[in-house]
Amino acid sequence: MGRMSDATSTATPTGVVLDQPLAHALLLQAFDEGLLPGDDLVGDGFPRSLRSRRLAPTLTEMAFEQFILGGKVYVPFRVPSEWQEHLSAIGIVPVTPDADHEIEVGELDPDVLFGMLAQRGQTMTAERWGELLAKADAAIEEWERVAPVDSSFNGGWVSRVVAQVFKQPPPSTEEQAAWNAMQDAYEPIKLAVRCIDDFASVLATSLKLGALSSVPLRPAGRDADAPVAVPQASDTAQQTKLLRVTCRQLQRLPAPSTLQQTLHVAASPEAAALRERLASWSGRIHGGDVDEAAMIADEVAGARRHLV
């Protein structure tokens, strides 16, 4: 078989840490293909819960791509204990959150956040996001003005529970109105708050294991030298794009249609060689202005000439 031309050597990925929607899509696919034991009630109804979310089919396809790119994937989210060993055996590695490797994400780029929300089924625009933040800021300011003791959101909730248990005087009309406004303002952004927590979990696991993050560290189209939340971390955004361009050149799909087939492909020597090449191409692109489509087309054409 023909060889592609040599390129600058870069470290190959040691797995990919999946964001929660991709992890859930992959877990449900593994369960539906019979790779995991139990029925819909296993893990307190975990499969049934996933099925009820009506995960988009594109999430499964994207998860397969990440498996091809990493050779294995890490899941830093809850999975049923009955599945732990079975998952690790097929390269889907559950990871328990580690308090020693927690990351504080002060601010998440809005475009990255909107992408995470979209994968979770919530559409968000910059204009709508600005309105929601303004409403939340106003509600917080009013709550801090009238709160009797603890002005935090959680503290306010706890104080109300304590008041009910110990039969303390009910909050004033003004306090109750401010509290209700806080809850109303939080409801439409609570999924975004969970996204920030998930982003931190993925990055912490990525850094701990030396793996790639499936969550982009910067929006698509952003300058590769632009600052990111955690400079030491790396994501799969560039390599995912290169994988799709390569498959178009080869007239192939980026990943098979089943997890069983994906496992077979990801473990093959050809996939390992492709991962090395993708890492090399990614390094070349990061180091200078390179047209990825033209670069890949040249190398694929060269490899085909060696086959003649």
C-alpha cells in the first residue's frame, strides 16, 4: 500500500473526553446494540431516561467520529455501576470526577456555550442570551437588596426550608417577590450553568489523562492563536474537520453506522496510522497558513499514485 509523504511529527491522541450529549448517545447506542447488560431499568432506569430525551441521531454519528479520532473515549459523567467493566473493555472508559483536578471556568466563550446548548436541544442567540443575563443581573441585584441574611441563591432556598421546618415568620411580600424573580430568571439559564460545569469536567479530565477534549476550546473560525480557557488543553475540532475532509477525498463516510463496526475500525492499524497523520496535519496547520483541503488532496493523490 502506498505511503503518504512524511510530515512534522506530533503527539498522537491518547483518547478523547466526551461531552455529556455525545457520551449519552454513545452509551445508548452500546446498550441498543447489546454490548451492555440489563434492561431499560438498569441503573435506576438510566437507558429509559436517555431514550426519553430523544437524542438527535447526529450526536451518535459525532460520537463515532470522536471514537475514530481517539481510539478510545472517556466519559466523566455518571454511568450505571453494572456497565463499568463492560464499557472499559470496549474502549469507553468511565472516569470518576477528581476533586484534585477540578478546574474553575470563569467565563465560557458564548459561541462555544451556544454550541453546547444546541447539542442539548436548546437554541440560543447572542441577543436572547444578553436579555437573559440582563434579567438575571436585575433579579440578583434586587434579591441582594432585600435578602435578610444570606443573599446567595442557594442560601435563599435553604433559609426558606429552615423557616418552614422551624415555623419561623414567613418572608415579607417584597422578599417573596424578589425570590420568585430570582427563580424565574434562573430557569431559562440553568442549562447553560450545567454546560459550564460539564465544560469544566471535560477539560479537567482531558488535562488529567492527557486526552483531547471533544468540546472546542474556541469557536469555529476563531484564530488558532486566540486565548482559550485552559491553554494546556487540546481539542478535536481541527482533527474532526480534517477527518471529514479526508473522507470526502477518499469518498468514504467518516465513521461506520454501528458502534460494533466503529470499535473494529478504531482498533485497526489503518485507523492508528490515520490518527498519526491527522495529528501531523493539525500541527502543520497550527504552525502556518495551510489550505487543509489542498494539503490532504495532494497527499491522497500521492498515495493513490503509489497504488498504481
